[in-house]
Amino acid sequence: MVRQLNKKKIVGICPVGIKKAVCPSIKKTRQMHTQLMIAQRQKNPDSSQIESLRNALRKRKSIGIAVECGTCIYNKQ
């Protein structure tokens, strides 16, 4: 039986086995998520900035992390 991955969590998984702390794609995703959390906690949140960060995270989730990683065997370039 083949184990299926949850597509919603694909951004947090490195299929090559590189440590999450080293993978540049996962690092970018974490930075964007942190920026989103900081933007949401401000007293006067900028709705356009929050929406753009949300859209960027959705886009990364649909693309997956394998696109950016040069050493990844699942690289689609």
C-alpha cells in the first residue's frame, strides 16, 4: 500500500531528506509565515499586505517546495 501525502502539508515536507533547517525553500516559507503572523498582530493591520502574504503562501502550497530546491530529485525545471 502506497502512503499518500496530505497536499495541505506538502510545503513542510522535504522529499530529498535535507534537514528542514537547511532547505532554502522551507526557510522561505517559514519566513513568509512569520511575516504574516507579525502583520496580523499589529494594532492597525494593513489588509493589502496580509492578503498578499496569504496569497503567496497559498501559491507556495500548491506549487510545493520541490520546485525551488536545486538538489531535489523532484525538481520540475
